[in-house]
Amino acid sequence: MKKRVAVGLSGGVDSAVAALLLKEQGYEVIGIFMKNWQDEDCTAQNDYEDVKKICARIDIPYCTVNFSADYWDKVFLHFVEEYKKGRTPNPDVLCNKEIKFGPFKRQAQKLGAEYIATGHYAGILKKDDKIYLARAKDEDKDQTYFLNQLKNEQLHNVLFPLCKLYKSEVRELASKHNLTVAEKKDSTGICFIGERKFREFLGGYIPMQKGAIVDAEGKTVGEHNGVFYYTLGQRRGLGLGGSTPEGGRWFVTGKDVQENILYVSLNEPPSLYTKICKVTGMNYITDQISNGEAVLARMRHRQPLQKAQAELIGEDTLLLHFESPQRALAGGQYAVLYQDKICLGGGVIDN
């Protein structure tokens, strides 16, 4: 009998080609469209229509599941609370841990699926009876950064069909098989919430107040619309262009949530760079690292891997000592560690 696999279909080209490849490999494929946000919007409806067209073209059955309550409780509330603290969270990371490889996987099992699959650019490596999360062939599209909080058991019976493909090859396959999403643009919105005007959206959940923008000398140089909207190192959208000397630029250097003050500096200050950062809540996917171990680290998606040394200072806390200074490490984002092609796991940048 064919082995059954449930593929998470988003309406995009990556998950569509993942389903196509599995069908060609002889699996019995079921498509599952996840509805994880309670509001109806055109983007979600359009994505669902694309899923229906994809499944019709590949000739596979599909269904819809609603995890909006789980998403709200386990992902979105954390997202909002982090912003209230003045941090910069990444909901895609929690969405993978709490939804795609949690309730989604359990739903797939209820449908009799032995495996789940997604359109992530990532891989599974099996070595010495252990399962490891591995970087994809397409380094520019590699998404292991967003999978750093997965537990080892969540990787069991998981397939990543795009592991050895470049994005250009994925689009070529979609075009070759006449999938209507072959040229569909990649989503850049908040995970499952979609493309929205971010300031307007966030303002619906966090009360925003105008406040002072203060420079390094303590002088008020402008007014912001809400300190939560800004992140460390930001240099655009500050509304201070007219107050700088010719050729100068303002950079966000800090924010005081309690006093509602946004701190800036003219031109890029050395204080934006650091060679050490604290990481908390470390999740080790398979093997824990040792104190003083040399690692590769990624502080944001698509950033080139950085050489660092890990100093363990607690059960799930460490200090990363970088070989080269790192720019604008934002609290709330994730530091993800690697050994060659293996993603070791990650934790939250604390300061």
C-alpha cells in the first residue's frame, strides 16, 4: 500500500511543488489548508482558491482545518506581549513549533497519514540513529532559522521535499506542470495573518502614544507615533529627514517603553555593534553543545553565518562571543546555532 502523507498547503508555489513531488514519488498525498487567523480577508480567501486549483491539477484530495484558537493562545498573544516590552518577536518561529508541527501533525495522524510534509527549504539528516535538522541546498532560501525551536520528536516522520532544490528550480517545476501559482509572489506578511499595514494592525492591539525622539545629547529632535513600532538599528520611517545635516542619517539606538522615548543617533554609532550577546531559552534540537564550543550563528533570516564561541552560563542560557562585531541585535529575535550543515537549535536574544 502507498504510504499516506499530509502536506500543509498555503496556496504558494513551495508547498504546491512539495505536494507535486511527493505524488510523483508514489505517496498517497492529502492536502491540508490551515486557517489560523479569525478574521476573513481577501488574501486568505485567494490562497484557499489557489489551494483548490493546485489539488485539482495534481489530483489529490484536500481539506481545511481551523487552528485559530491555538494560534491566538500560543503564538499571537506572545507576539503582542513581546512588543509591549519593546522587543522584536518573530511569530513565524513559534508558529512552526506550536501549530505546523503540533496540532497540524496530530490532525494529519487522525487522517491516517504516516508523514507530514511542508514547503520549507530545510532537510532531515539521519545519523547514528539520531535525527537532525539540516540546512537546505539553496542557502538564500534556507528556512532552518524559523524551525530552530522544534523538539527532536517533532522532526520524526517529517518530509521536506524541497531540501535539494533551488527556488528557481521549484518555479520551473511548477511552470512545467502548469500550476497556476508558478509565478505567485512569496508572502512577506506576518505568519498566517498576511499582508497588512503593520502599524495600523499592531495599533489595534497595543495602545500607541506619540512621544519624543531624543538624540545622544538628550535633545528632542522629533516626535514618534508609538515607540513599539521601531526596532534597533532602524534608519527609515523616522520622519527626521529634514532635521539632519546634509548627507546625515538618523539611526534608532534604543527605546524606553515606560517613558515612551525613542533614542536615535546621527550617523551610525559604534554602540550599535557588539561582539557578545546573551541568549536565553535555548532549545537544542538533538544534541546539546559543550561550554566553549565553536559554533556558527545566525541572528536574523538570510544573514551570513557568523563564527562565535558559546559560553554556557545556565541550563538554557549562554553568551555568544563573536569573531566579528554584530550590528543591531534586537531583543526578542532569535539567535540560531549551527555546526556545518546541522541546525543545533536556538534561543531568544536577551540584550
